[in-house]
Amino acid sequence: MNIKTDYDLVITIVNKGWSEPVITAARDAGAPGATVLNGRGAGAANMPKLFGITIEPEKEIILNAVPRAVSAAVLKAVTGAVALCEPGTGIAMVMPLSGLVGVFDEAGPC
């Protein structure tokens, strides 16, 4: 079994509908693929209401398992693609992966 240990997970959380520019930027920066999950925001204390019902903003969570050598470039690319330095646009982070199986690269399959 070929367990990869030199990978990071780039996680980007943006408003619903914003995943495509993130995926494109990540791919252009070296990310081989992406997984998009749906979510909802719950961090704001003063959430807007409609007819007395709290409106929870819908989110898209983009996961990119990338080689460690390109994770900083991917983070920079997604930050620029959706202006993450502007308030209220989203958040991105990088987490190290201690093991990864199922990614096919020049080393071959697991």
C-alpha cells in the first residue's frame, strides 16, 4: 500500500455559488482535483431573519488534497480568486495530512 505523507488539505469555505472560481484557481495552481461539500454558516451573532425565521447563510466547502510543495501556491490562488482578504467573503486554511490513500500520481496507485 502506498500511503502518501507529503500532502496538505487546503480547505476553502465560501458563500454558495462561489466554488467554481475557487476550483479553477486551485487547479491552475497545481491542485489535481477538488471535492465540494454543502454547509451553512452559524458564526454570526446577529443572523438576519425573514418572517421571524433565522436565515442561515448557505456555504460551499472546497477540499483540495495537494502535494505539500504546492499548498502555499494553492492557498494564495484561492485567496485571490474570491478576494478572501475582504470581510465576509470566506475563509481558507491548510492542514497537514498524516496519511493519504487513493490519490494517483507519478508514484502510481496505492
